[in-house]
Amino acid sequence: MPENTDYMILGYVLGFAILLITLGSIWLRARSLDKDEALLKTLEEEE
């Protein structure tokens, strides 16, 4: 029977890395949207 443990571990590591990158991207975009929303509120109040 072939030994595939290394490939299984690599698959899990890559899957976890992709998940972390995706979550980080979502978090950064949400942070940016919060800043944009705050800027729009301040500009709206100045009018």
C-alpha cells in the first residue's frame, strides 16, 4: 500500500492556509467598509 501521509498533511496545511487567507481578506474588507461608513457619516453631518 502506498504511503500518502505526507500528501494528506500537505493538503490539510494548504486548506487551512487558504481558509486563513480568506478570513483575513474578509476581515480587512469589513474594516475598510467601517472606515468608509464613518467617513460618509461625517461628510453627511457637515452638509
